[in-house]
Amino acid sequence: MDVFDCIRTRRSVRKYKDRQVPWDNVVEILQAGKYAPFAGNIFNVKFIVVKNEAKRKAIAEASVQQHWMADAPIHIVVAGEPEKAERYYGTRGVRLYTIQGCAAAIENMLLTAHSLGLGSCWVGAFDEEEIRRLCNLPEHVNVQAIVTIGYADETPTAPPKYRIEHAMYFEKWWGRIEGPKTGLGMWSPYIKSAVQRTHKHIKKHVNKLKERMKKK
């Protein structure tokens, strides 16, 4: 699957089939998380894979009673280790870099799951202390997210997205580059550029033709 197609077609899945996920697929998903970028290459995240049905139900209950989670045969609890980042980056390592690294790992896992024909969902609402107790997590780590993995039993519709020109600026906040008044929005600068290149190309060939006519 093309990378952009994978990004564009991924959906958050909350209904799963009663079908087990092959272990090699789970490992591949975890490997994708491992290859995410981390500040200073400090790999300060751990993945707890939960397959036990009773524990999955308890996790779903602790996740503000999102009982649909229990139907996913695989839960991956993503735990950050902020102390590792704090040694090198201080408070910024705790409050920003650890969260960024874990988020990058989660997105890698979501995309890999989708590329393997699996559904997934990034869950961020939960009782952290209860998840800590259920997974026997030490005090120095914190729960960043829970990722559900399984075979999708639904096809979620694409959510509405902003046009890219509504989400970007040039050089500064509210910075805009105005293109020719073509009525085609953000495509106008590209059209202008294409027209200019075409004019140069035509002019170049016209000059060559004139030179040939002179020689004759």
C-alpha cells in the first residue's frame, strides 16, 4: 500500500470481528513503533501487549467504560519513561519529548496495522492509576495511550477535513501568498508557474526556429 494512501484511508475502528491476530503481525506493528523518531534517539517507551480476555475487559472498564475495546483481541498499552529524557533535556524532555516520541510510535503502529489489513484505535481516555495497577507498571513510567488491534467489523466513513490552505501559513502567522485571480484557490500559484514555464519553452523554440530560418 502506498504510504499516502495508507495515511489517507486509515480510520479509528471500534468494532472488531471475533478473530485472532497472527502473532507475526503484532510483532511487525511493534517493530514499526520502535522505528519512530525519538529526541536524541532516547528510546523511552515500552509496549505492554495484552491478550487476556479478562484483562482486556478490565482495561475497557478503566477506559471510561468503553466496552467496545474488549472485543479487540489485542491491546497495546504504551508507557512512557520520562526520567530517561529528563536526564538529557530536563523538564522539556518530560513534558514534551517523551509525549512526542510515544505519539510518533503510536502513529507508526496505527499505519502499519492498517497496511496489514487490520483495524486499530488510539485510546486516550482512561484511569491511569487503574491501568498501572492492571499492568503492574512501576511508578516511574506513565501511561500514554492504549492501542486496540483486530480485524475490523465496520467501515467507518471518512471524517471531514480542513482544506490544506486553511491549515497553513507562509513565513508567519496569517502569512499568505496571493496568486493570480483565477478563482482556483491554492492552485493558482501552480498554474501561474506552469504558464510561465510554458511561455519560456515556446520562446526558446521560436528563437531556435528563427536561427534555422536565417541559416537557410
